[in-house]
Amino acid sequence: MKLIRPVGGLALIVLAGVLLALTFFRMVYPRPVAAVRVVRRELVQTVVASGRIRPPARVRLGSQAAGRVAKVLVRDGETGANGQALSLLDDAEARAAVDQAQAGLDQVTRVRDQVSEATLAQAAASLRKAEADFGRMHSLFTEGIASADQLEQFRAALEVARSQERVAHTQAEGAASVEKRMARASLAAAQARLTQARITAPGSGIILTRSVETGDVVQAGRILMEMALAGSSQIQAEPDERSLALLRPGQQAMASADAFPDHRFPCRVASVSPSVDPQRGTVEVRLDVDDPPPFLQPDMTVSVQIEVAHQPNALAVPVEAVREPLSPSPWVLVIKTGHAEKRLVKLGVRGERLVDIVQGVVEGEVIAVVGRRGLEPGERVRPDFPD
């Protein structure tokens, strides 16, 4: 039977020797670490988000009356001018109703004018006769043939004739006005029903969707098309809610459509929603695009970079050089006299790759750039600057 010799003690002695050798090596030969020198430079902090193009207004066009579609004049993606006909319903019945109402108005006008003329002519004849009778009686009274009572009787008859003539004028005008207004109202209603057979564009824009074909029978209220009106476009972006404190109206931004990533165009923050989407943890931001490029289309996906802070003379260091950057006490490792010295710092503008240190270091100092782990304060190090 073979005996197994214990090796645990020997292994521990070897491990201790290795550790001692490493410690001695680090003391004699400082550890090289990536480092940068703190310099002043321009630094811009941005908020990056994705969003979509929103037109100034999106309208859904429907039929106000039931009927059969006689013709569809546009297709998806086509542009339409303000007032342009987009679709036509069969309007034969509506046109017949307009003709009938117009004929009724013409008849009322003609008949009422004839009646009014006859009534006024009769009243005018009665007035002329009363004036002539009064004139003769006044002559007889002057000659002493007729009495004063007789003259007063004819004067009263004259006043009655004048009053009747005025009443005839008022009645003729009133009756004609009422009947004509009623006939005109009937005509206007028929013309309105005829107009409902014509679906027109409420403004200039582009047809987004069309859900009707020639020959379809539609009901009142059915949506036939969706249209995006032309005008200044907007971007609806949804950055992370952690950016809410940095965003405000008026901030400048640059955007690019995912379909055209090489073409960037300027935009401007128009509004920032005061509420946060509880499901996604985002905040809605609207940006105005004053001069949209020609390729921009509604609902396009875009990437937006909003400038939220700008420091033209920042003490900038790489983001990875700062440890615990989101904590109340961020810190860096300053390489001083060959050792890594922990230094608490106060951060300012934060760029995509660089961060501004407003307190804790001075220009010209050397900062270690390492990962969040792998180098501890007090270690003997040698700065290794990039080429």
C-alpha cells in the first residue's frame, strides 16, 4: 500500500513566495496605467433620444352622407391642395333636389312679384281716385257750393286711401320677403347636401391612408382617408426621465432620420411634458423643425441630440476616469509622486465621452484612466499616456 505525502504546507509556502515577489516587484517597478493630463477644452452636454416626425395636423376625412362612391381622385402618398376634390359620391339625387329648390324659388319670386304688383296697383288707383275726388270737392267748397262737412268727409277718405296704399306696400314686401327667404333656405339646404357628396381637402398636405374604392357604398360618418396637413413639422421624442431636469424649451438640437443617417438637420425644443410615462419611464419632448429637409415624411423614425449645457472652458477628463459618478461623492485617482491619490471632485457639464470637473483638480494634473476596478488608492503607478 502506497502512502500519500501531504503537500498542503508546501503549496502555501509557494503561494506566499509568489505574493511576496509580486509585492516586491510592484515596489521596485511601478505599475503602468493609462493616464491623461487635465486640460481645458470646450465641452457640450447632450441628451440623446429617438422619436418620430409628427405633422402639424393629422385629419381624418369622412363622408357626411350615405351613398355610393362614384370616383376616388387620389392615392396614398399623393399631395392635395386646399379645397381639392379627393373623392366624389353619386350626386344625381342631390342635384335633382337643387334643381327642384331653385325652381321653387323662381316660382315664388315670379308669383309674389305679380301679386305684389297687382295689390300695389289697386292701392295706387284708389289713392289717385281719392285725391281727384278731394280736389273736386275742395273746388266746390271754395265756390261755396259744398259745405265744410262734405269737404271733411272727402279729406278723411283721402287719408284712408293713403293709409291703405302704405299698408299694401308693407304687406307686399313682407309676404314676398318671408316666402323668398323660405325658398332660399330650401335651396341652400339642397346645395349643402350636394356639397356633402364631394370630399375635399381641408388644406394642403399629403394623403397618408385611403380606405375607399370606386363603387363602395359608404355610410355617414365613415372615415375614408387620413391626411397630414402641410406646415412646420415637429419631432416627438421620448428621452429617459432622468433627463427631465436638464430639458427646457428653446434648447437647440440636431436630428437625423434613420432612413437618411448622413443628413442632419437643426431643430429646437418647443415643449417639455411635465409628466412622466409610468410604463416606460420617459418624458415627452416636442421639437420644432423650422426648415424640414425634403425627404422628411410623417411618422419617420429620427434620432435627436439635444444640447442641454455648454462649457467653453471646461477642465475635461474622460468619463471612465471618474469613479462613482452618480453618487454624492464622485472621485478620481490623481497620479502624484508616483502614487495613485484619491481625490474627491465635483462634476459639471457631462459630455458623451468627457466630463467637466469644477472642483477637486487643477489644470495640468495627471489622472489615471482605468476601469471602475483594478487600481486602488495608494498604489505605486507610472502614467502611460496615449500616443
